[in-house]
Amino acid sequence: MKILYLYPDLMNLYGESGNLCALERRLADQGEDVSVDRKAPGEALEIAAYDWIYMGAGTERSQKAALEHLRPCAGALREAMDAGKHALFTGNAAALLGREITDAAGQVWQGLGLLDVAVRERRDTRYTGDAIARHPELERPLVGFFNHCEDWEGDVEPLLQVVMGRGNREGDSGEGFRKNNFLGTHLIGPVLVKNPHFHYWLLSRLLGRTPEPKEYLYEEKAWQVTYDALARRKDQPAE
């Protein structure tokens, strides 16, 4: 299993490298030989050579730097997406795949163009908080945290439906995106570490089979404790 980790020095806020560490461990537990290429900006990228592509969250400035370096690979990323390759973009990395990003100063940055989405960053508002979100193929909801200033406009299939927290834009519970096997979510935490059932779902898709049963008791307990606390807060009446 060959994994491409894009720009870990630029895009690793909130310990997002934990998603990759967790996936490496689970793939190894399934008997997979795993190799990870951690690529820095400016290094050559052979997108088609990888089974899974990952990019985590960064600051708004780091996000724009990553976008500029990744833009020459837009065509190769689209080909990978159309060919059914797997990818995960977390936090504000997901916005890179849209048509454009208008930053807080009003400057428009051309996106990678894989999604029919225009992203606008708010100058005066930052969306932060805990989240509970449902995935259509999973019985248990996901938990996580979000911290961004983005409003998305456009036609995109959401990855999740938020029941606590904020979706891609005001008044819309749809969160993140799903296009073929390319996935994106604002949820951080990291999302694979905090949600072992979602991790299992992703692992099964990567392997193309049902994973061998393994116990990850600490991750399961951490999810339960977090979900119980957030569910109580969600259902508590406002004062």
C-alpha cells in the first residue's frame, strides 16, 4: 500500500498527522506492507503511483502556499479521482479542491477545480466548536472539532450530515464532500483517531475487503466518552 502525505510541514495543525499514523498502524495490523512518501512543496509528485493520498489542515496562509504548489498536479489529481483512487483531505485542505477560494482580504485564488464549489473566507467570523455528524453508511455518528472561517457555495455531495456543529454553510447540515473515493471533512481531532468506526469503514474501502477483526479498546472507549459528553451538551436546554 503506497501512501502520499502531502506537505506535512505546511498542513499539520491540530495533530492531523495522527490520521496517517493511525491508518499506518491499522494497515500493518491487516498484514499490509505500507510505504509513506512525505512530500514537501516543490518536490515532484507522481500522483498515479499511490493508493491513498492525504492532506491535513493548516493555517489560511499555509493553505494558500499548498494550493500554489499543488496546482500543477490538478489534472493528475482529477485523473486519480476519476480512476477510483482514494484520498482524504481534512480541515481547510478540503477547500483546495474547489473552483476558487476568496480569502478574507478579497483576493481570489484559483482552486484545483475538482469540485463545483466556491469557498469564501469570512473576515469577521471564525467557526469553532465540537461536532456530532452522521455518515449514511454508519450506525454510530462521528465526533470531532471544527475551526475554520469558510462558507461553501456550490453543488457537492456531502460526506456527513451535522447534527451538532456547522455544515459547509449557514443553514445547511451537509458537511465536507464525497466524490468517488475522494473524501473531505472539516472535522479535525484527528477524525480517524476519534472515530474508530469511520476508520474501519475507510480501511475496508482501501483494502477492498472486510478487515480482519482487531480490537482497539482505547479508541472505542475514547469515542464513547466523547460522544456521551457531546450528546448531553447537545440535548441540554438553553438557559
